[in-house]
Amino acid sequence: MIAYVTRRLIHTVFVVLAISIVIFFSIRLTGDPVTVMFSAGEPTKEAIADLTAKLGLDKPIWVQYGIFLKGLFTLDFGESFRSGAPVTALIFERLWATLALALGGIVVAVAIAFPVGIISAVKRGTPVDFFGRIFSLIGISFPNFWLGIMLILIFAVTLQWLPASGFDGFSSLILPSITLGMILSGILARLVRSSMLEVLNQQYIATAKSKGISDWAVIIKHAFRNALLPTVTFLGLQFGSLLGGTVIVEQVFAWPGIGRLIIDAINQRDYPVIQGGVIFLAIIMVVVNLIVDLSYSLIDPRIKVGRGGR
Amino acid sequence: MVNVQLKESKGKNKKTKLQLLGRFIKKNPAGFVGILLVLLSVGSALFAQWIVPFDPSKASLAARLTPPSWANPTGESTFFLGTDQLGRDLLSRIIYGAKISLMVGFFGVLISLIIGTVLGLISGYFGKWMDDFIMRFADIQLAFPFILFAIVVMSVLGTGIWKIIIILGLTYWVGFARLIRGQVISLKEQEYIHAAKAIGGTTFTIIRKHILPNVLSSILVLGTMYIAEFILLEASLTFLGLGVDPTIPSWGGMLADSRNYITTAWWTAVFPGVAIMLTVLGFNLLGDWLRDRFDPNMKL
């Protein structure tokens, strides 16, 4: 077990390093930010050199990467080119909004997918199952930002029940959470259905039923609890793509999270903020994956430890 | 006698073609809907310039934000789905938008399919370091959602359809490689492969004649599903302003424009999204049907 944990930890560090290399060098492939920042007017050569030196862009690229890497481990991503504020502070300012959104998305996904998946599995082959499957297929077939626009159109513009954008209490969290959670609920409902079907075919379900326990008690107490493990793992592993999804949803709802911070930074060519924001999201994902992986093998000792165990 | 019988059976065959179609629809209603939707979008993309009612880039300030003709009984709108903020016909722009989405889908999948198939065959057949390399790459890809990677790269490269296609192709090959690697590993131990080796077949011949034909159906299924996914990813990136050039009519770009007119012009926000949904749904249904037909046990 200790060997496994060590290997997973080394592996995690390796992945973070690989991501940092990809982000750092792909950002520096083109354009130097100084010329973009002087987009208005003709800057003097001295002014350009001055700014370049001030931003540390005159150093060799390997030195710049070294500084970046050192910052990675001390959570210091430098300062914004634009405002001069420390990037870490900018990120933590926005972190709560993004985490609230991601959590809301998971709650919505679970609230929809569990009932739909369970009922689909229990009523297998009936019209109910058919509609459940159609629902999950449609769920993965539209872009989530369009769902967001449609929700704004219906609930904010036409009915005026909920705010269309911004970050103002619980009511403003509802529409973005539905938008983010909907796609996940489609995939999750499929998974709940198939793992429920697998469990429902087991002998102990037949035994429980033969003892005279009511159908729904069997389904919830015996079947669902056993079908829960793969779905919880899946949810943990999907946390990453959920964070990726927040970037788009935040743009639709003008949600003041990290995603919007990154997109705004892109429009201003604010490299340290883009770099810091993306790598920060990546680190959260990798760490969540690690925790899920480790706790999974703790909860269920049958899981093969090591390669191919996933 | 023989001749007559032959003629009769030929006639029968002709009759049964329609019946066969009927039986197919009855057995696979979802697959049939999928095929229809795919044909609709592919047809729009291929024949866009001949079927559009208006020039998709012709702006007309007098006609800006005109509602759809059927939703506007009092006015004299000739635009079936209305117009956008510059007075361009929405239906024509949606038909042209199919070109962008399908180009990204087809060419993106083609690139990732070729790279992934070659590397998957190599890693499955030969194993060793190639195998390690691909599995490591897959780990990174799993840990880092594509959309974040694409945001970083596109923010540097700037917008452009071929840039998206290449980025998608260069990141999504991992899916094909993993799928094919797994199949090749189990195929490799089949009797007939050993037999082919025993009679002196070269590695290249064995892969080309005995292994590749056996993995083609899985490639087809995954390819179809990836087309759907690529169309969604392109639309998302374009919506963020990091995809296709905003001057080209694309579904994601139209939705990005609609964001500012949502309170006054609902049609600009609704119809491009419907186009995306129907197309993606079509490819997903087609992929599901192909999977059930070729390989129901395939884990996708």
C-alpha cells in the first residue's frame, strides 16, 4: 500500500510538471506581450526595453521557466502585467465563486441522474426506461453554454424569476449550476443505470427479495448502495472536466470565478494570470483525482493496486 | 424454367428493398433518426451555396433583428428564421455554419484517427517503450481537460479553423490509440495470427491483413462519436472567442453574438443551438447504432 501511494504521488508530480511545461511553452510560442501592451501609440525603444526588463521577459526562457517552476511550489505565480496585483491573490479572490459553482453542478447532476438512472434500471425495457435513455442521450448532445442561454431566456428574460448574471446570493447560483450539472447528469444517469443493472442481476438481490423485503427497500438498501461505489469514483474523476466546464459557464453568466479571470486575461494578454489560473485549476484536478484514487482503493480492497487497476 | 425462377426472385428482391427499409426503421428507430439527422447536416454543408435563400453575409440595416416570418403575423418578414443584429438571414447563416462544424468534425477525427491507429497498432503489437509512452500521454490527457489546453493554445495562436482541427487531432489521438492497443493485445494471441506467423508472414502483412481489418469497426464507432464531441468543442471555443474567425458564419459564433440581444431577439439565441443539438444528436445516435451492430460489448 505504501509503495502504491508513493508511486501515485510521484506520478502526480510528473503530471503536474508535464502540464506546467505544456502551458509555459505554448504561451510563449508567439507574440511578446510588450508589443501588445503598447498597442496604442508608438513606444520608444527605451520604453519597450524598460518594460521587458521589468516583466522579466529579457531573461533566457529556461531561467523564466525556472522562476515559474519555483513559483509553482510556493504558490507564487508572479504579478499581473496589467494591474500589478499578485496572481495568487487574484485567484484566491475568485476561488470561492468557482468552487460554489462546481459544487452546485455536482448537486444538480446527482439530483437528476440518481433517480433517472435507478428508475431506468428497475423499469428496464419499459417506456420509462426509454425516456430515461433518451434524456441522457440528449443530455450529452447539446453544448452547455447553449443550455445556459436558453435558461436565461426562459427564467430570467421571460419569466423574470431568477437573475440572468452576476454573483448575488443563492438565487444567482441556480441557473449556472443547472447549466453546469446537466451534461454531467446525462453521462452519470447512463452509468447509474448500467451499474444498477449489474447489481440487480446478483444472487443476493434475489435472496433479499425472496425473504419478503419490499421491492423498493431491496433496490435502495441492497442494490443502490453497491452500485454507488463506481458512480462516486466517476464523480471524483469528472471533477476535472467540471472545472473545465466552469470556464464556459462563467462566461455565459458573467460569473466572477477563475474561468472568467482567465478569459479576461487572455483578452488583455496578461500572461502570468493566464498561466497561473490554468495551472491552478489543473493542480486542483490532479489532487482531486489522486484523493479519489487513493480513497477508492482504501474503501474497496478488491481494487487491484497498481497499473491496470483503474 | 430456371430462367423464369431467376427473374421472379429478382422481382421479389426489388419489392423487398422497401420492406427491408421498413423493417430496418422498425428495428432501429433511433439509428434511422441518427442517419437522417447526419444526412441533413452533411447535405447542408455540401450544398450550402445552392440551397440558401439569401446571401449569408449580406447585411441590411433596415432588416436588422427581424423576427421569424411565422412568428410575426403583422410585419412583412421574408426571413423564415429571422435575422441577426446586422440584418443577415439566420437560416442561411445556419446552413453555412454546418460547413464549419462538419469540417472540424471530419478532419479533426481524420487526423486523430490516423495518428491514433498507427500508434495504437505499434504499441499493442510491439509493446515496450512505445506502450509506456502512450499510456503516460493518456495519463496527462486524462488529468487535464481539453478545453483548458485549447484555451491556452488558441489564446496564443489566434482564431482559425485549421488551428482548431490540428489541435483537436493532436490531442484526441490518445482515445483511438488506447482502444486499438487493447484490441491488438488480445488479437495478437489468436490462433490465426500464430498460424500466419508460422507460415512466414511478415509483421507488416500480419498487421495489414489480419489485425487492421479486425479493428476497423471499432475505429468507425469511436470516430463517429468523436465527430459529435469535436463539433461541441469547436462551438464552445468559438463561443469563447477562441475558435473560428468571427467573420465566418459558425454556430458557436452566432450564439456568442446572440448573447447581447437575448432580451429583444430570442430567435438569434435559439436556432443556432438547435442546429448544434440536432447534428450532435445525429452523430451520437449513429454511433450508438454502429456500436450495437458491430460490437455490443465495446466499452465506450
